Amino acid sequence: MPEADDEGLPVHVARVLRRIWDPIDLGRWGPEDEYDSYVPGVIALVQDTTVFETGIVAHLQRIETTAMGLAPAPVHATRAARALLGLREASKRSPALLVAQAISLDGLHCLWVFRRSDGFYAYEHATLRHEVDENGSCSWWADAGEGRSGLFATAEAAEQEARGAIGWLR
């Protein structure tokens, strides 16, 4: 999971589209830049705090049906939307830099590895929350309530500790 130090939102969004959404099922074999043309539109949604899971899912499914001529794949679009919401949440944690993100198969748990301004690494674990009221529905990532991680010299060490401490990563 650990990547090079934060390369910015476009790189993280491209990874989500390629590794989680992947509507044409490239797996590991297709070109890494296959979905790059969709990155700017997805970034706009990620940065728009009035857009939640359903809006991102609808956008991804519109791409699948309109641009690609495919049947929508709701499971992949939903998990990708949740990962993209995770990127939105991770970007709020400045000045720490996002190094890597992992999301559970059900899309309800997220792990972020950050490089702090002091050069150390830490991780955060969050769970997805939903709320529906008279204004509609929204989703957000909330602290999983497991306390804070320690500080680590490398992103790999932070991930290794997280894998030992967080059940869905095992």
C-alpha cells in the first residue's frame, strides 16, 4: 500500500479510478493512464463538499453508460465513491501529506497513511457514516474510535502496525 510521498490529489484520484472503479476490468494488465481523462471531473466532485456518495456514484455510472457504453457496475462505483470521499477527508488533514489510502472491500472502512511535517509517518482509521434527513442523504468518514497511531520512521512501518491493529486489514 505505501506509495511515494504525497503526489497530489490527481494521482490519488487516478489510483482510485484505476484500482477500485476499473469498469473495463483492466486489472494489472492495462495502461495505468486508461482513466486519466476522467480525473479532472472526478476531482471537481471530490472538492465539492456538497456532493456526497450518491452524486459520485451517479457520475461514475454516467461515464460507464454514456462514454463507455457499458452496463453500470454499482458495486465498483460505490466502493470507488467511498474511496474518493476518503480522499476528500484525508485532504482536510493538512499539513500532513497523504502517502497512501486503503479501503475495505465493503467500502465501509478506510485507512490513511500520512507523512507529517516533522518527517514521521502515522496512520488513521475511519468508518463511513451515512445520514438521511429532510434535506437528502450525506456520507462522511468519521474516526473509528481506536485512538491515535504511534509515529513511525517509514510509511511501510506505519502500514505494518495498522495491519496488526485493525481487523479488516489482516
